[in-house]
Amino acid sequence: NGEYILNNKCQKDLVTNNIWGIVIDDNGNVVWKHNLPKEIPLNYSLQDVATFSKGYIENYPVFTWKQGNDLLVLGYPKNSYSKFMTNYLPLSAIQKTPFLFLIMLVSNIAILFIVYYLSKRNVMLKISPILNGIDKLSHGETVTLNINGELEEIGNRINETSLQLKKQNQARANWISGVSHDIRTPLSMIMGYADRISSSLNVEENARKQANIIKIQSVKIKNLVQDLNLVSQLNYNVQPHQEKPVHFCKLIREIVAEYLNSNINNKFEFELNLNHNTEQITIIGDERLLCRAIQNIISNSINHNENGCIISVRLEINGNNLELVISDNGKGISEKELQKIQSTPHYLQSTDNRLDLRHGLGLLLVKEIISIHKGTVSISSALNKGFSTTISLPINNQ
């Protein structure tokens, strides 16, 4: 008979969800209604239908369905749905959608990369001083970090560790210096008495020879103690050194001349080869320490070759460095011993009970001295084929 009837289940659903409904005929009149709010009109023009079919009736979001020649409209509570009044896009916009999506993707990746880069840069700026500080600590250098923010506690801990290491190093150096000082006094007495006995005509010849051996070995002990003290001071950065321009060629010539004038055994010969281009070239360093390093190398060749040898001293320019090569044609050392010296700088080997110490502490002292002058030391040797030490120091270009 043309009437609309709503079954019980549908009525219950509409009431539960607070939904109202109307049916509009083709003349714009409401022919059926359910739970209709008072502000909802009962007549609609074509313009009204065209408008609310996309959106709202009196701010109620509505949805429409065709029922024969009529129109079913269901209205939902206010603010329950948000509806877009347009549901179309230009074809050109749709065609550009993949391109726009690609631009958005690239933009997001670029933004992500920028954020990552800035974040990483910020972290590295904060971590870099800490890493540098740890690296310096590993090389025995003191560190003072001034770090704020999240990493402040780490910086403070590193500063505390550096301070403790500095105190320990100072204590070790002071202890070695004290022991060295305590040894000097009785050693000087031994050397004095031994010298007096060895030169006395009232003593048997055999006793004089033994006293002379005591004197020689005492000198070696004295030099060893001095080297040990100097090594510890350099190693713990408590040895003051004064840097100034040094004419290295002149220094080498003076050192060799000193050995030649010291009544050295005739079994030892010197070959001096100083490139004339090195005459006026200087290096920045402590002349006293550099002299000690060169003397140690030459003394090694003398002390470890009792049958004599030829000591070659060569100085030349190698790029931006002065290269000093001191070598001998003595008995040298085995490859195994050479590896031990290179891998364990404090390695010492006594060849016999006369305290003839092999290349070890002397080379360590040389390495420490050259290291503070920003130079390098390399050694090479083979059994019965001599020993060679090469020192490279940066040229003073000022």
C-alpha cells in the first residue's frame, strides 16, 4: 500500500545508535520518518537534496540510499562523522599522484638523512674530545677535558684518571731518581778505591788487573743507572728539555771527534760521511739529549764488539728529514734477538757475568729522545753482519 515499515531489529539499532531517518518522495516531501529531531525540515527542494547528499542536514551528518522512486536519508548524531563536501579530483592531479608520491618519498628520505647527519655530527662533536683524551691517556699523556651536558660525567672521570696516572708516573720517576742517587755515592767510592788500587805500584799485578776490571764495570753500572734515570724521566714526561735550532751536522762531527780524542782502542775505526748539503741545515731540539742519543748508539757498537769494528756515520737529506745512519760491521745479533728488541723496548740481555749488556736500554733511551723530537728510529741487524740504527728527524724550515 506504499507505506514504509521498519522491523523491530532495525528500530532497535537506530535507537541504540541515536540515528534518525526519513524517506523523501520525488516531490521533496517526507513520507516516512523515525526519531526525527525538531529542527529537521519535512520538505526539500532539488537544491537541498543535492547539498545534503554530500554532507549535512542542520549539522547532522547524513547518508542517502535510493529506495525505488524515493530517497532514504539516515542522520547520525552531530560531531559523530566528518564528511568531505567534494569527492572528485582533476584528472591531471590524479596523473601527477605517482610523481607527487615520489617527491614526498625523496623529501622524507632527505629529511631523515639530514636529521641523522646532524644527530651524528652532534654526537661526534661531543665524543671526539673524549676519544682524543683516551688516546692521549693510552700514550701516557696528561688530559684535561672540559665537557658539558650528558657526557660531562665521562669527561670528569677521564680527568680524574689522568690526574691519578700523572701522580703515579711522577712517583715512579721520583723513586727511580732517588734510587739512582742512592747508588751513586757507594758506586763513586767503589770506583775511587778501584782506580787507586789499579794504579798503585805497591799492589800485585793480578790485584791491579782485578781492580781495573772493577773500575771498568763500575763505569758501566754508572752509565746504566744514568740511562735508567733519564729513560724514566723521558717516559713519564718529567725531564725538562729546551728546544732550539741545532746544527746536526756540526754536532755529529763534534761527537765523533770526541771519541777519536778519548784514546779509543785502535781496534775501532770511524768512517764519517756527511753530505755537504747538510752543513747549514738545522733541526729543532735539545742538543744535550740529541748528543746523548748519538753517543748511546756509538757506545753500543764499541761495547758489544770487543774484537773491534768499523763504525760508519752517514748523514744525508731524505725529503723533509735529516737521516742519520750509524752502522758497524761487528758481530750483530740474531733475527730472534732483533725481534725481541723491536717488540719489547726494555729488553736487556747480559752476554756474560761482566755486565756487558746487549742493545736494549740504550736503544730505548734513543727512541724516547728521538720520539720527543718528532722523529723515528729503525734498527736492522743480522748475526755476524753488523748492527745499523737509522734516525730520521724533521728539518727546521724556518
